[in-house]
Amino acid sequence: MKPLFLKISIILCTLFLWTGMSMATSTGIFVGDSNDLTTNFQPQQDSEINVNALVDLYNANTDTDLPEDLTLIGKWEDGGWSVWNDDSITEFTGSFTGDDGVWSVVSDDWDMADPLYYSLKAGGKGKSGGGFELWYADGFLDGVWDTSGLDNKDLSHISFWTADGTTPADPVPEPATLALVGLGLAGIAGYRRKRHSS
């Protein structure tokens, strides 16, 4: 095997593995937080009107059209589901305490065409303040969360949302994926050029 081809192969394999690891721990697309809401809303509450307002703002300010008209699936707080609105889904699971954790859809009944969002409310039960963030899962059925954007306060609750009958937005390519494609094309071009010059 030629040294250049071997080097390119090693680089591409490393990038592929790194991309796979970053995809396995995706946070999704940050849609917005309570600071983005106007005074017409209750900025501390991740209510249906507030999360839909954040999606509207995101779509108005970017070229991406995220799915709209969110409805609540379920809300996890105090060690269990305080709200569960979708009987067709077995459950979500994860670690929902402290200032970081993971989440996952554990049901085979989830329709991959249904968009998935999650909102994080921080501050802890009985504490004033503490805003919330909204994230679009971007096609993932598991991921990580943290409250670094919420002053690292402990999680009060995490809510999951969907927009029934809405086609998910096209996934935004991750920088590592774009780098992998670019290096792959450059490697192929270099290999072909060297082969033709020999």
C-alpha cells in the first residue's frame, strides 16, 4: 500500500470515528431560551405558547424551517413522569438530575417522521428564577443535555415535545461530517493525480 494512500486512510478512519462519537452524544439544535421571549409571555415557563414562540423566532431569524405547532408529549420531574400525553409511546429514559445527563427514546413505537424537541427548565423545585432552553433533536432519538446555558443550576424538569404530521427539517450537516467529505474528496483527487502521473 502506498504511504500517501495509507495516511489518507488513517485520517479518514479517525474522522469517521470522531464523527460517529459526536453523533452519539448529540445535543441537537439549540432553538432558543427564555431570554429570547418578549414581555407578552411568561419567560420562566416552558409552556406550549412559549416553546412555539421560540420556534417561530428561530425560523424567522434563520434559513432553517424547524417543524412548528409543538404539543407536549411528557414532562419528567421529581424522579418520574408528572405529565404523559402520548399512550402510543412506551417511555423516554435517561438521567434527569443535577446539571447534566442523557435522554433516550426507549420505545419502538416512535415514528421517525415525527419531530422531537426537548425543553430544559433549571432552578430546582421551589426556587425562584431559572429560565429554560428549547432544543430540536434533529433526527436523533437519544442525546445529552446540560444546564450550562442556565447558569449550571440543577434541572427542575425536562419536557419532550413533538409536532404531529409535520415533516422534520432537513438535518444540518455537522462540521465534522463536512470535513470528512472534503478530506475524502481531496484524498481521492490526490490519489488519482499521482496514479495518472506515474
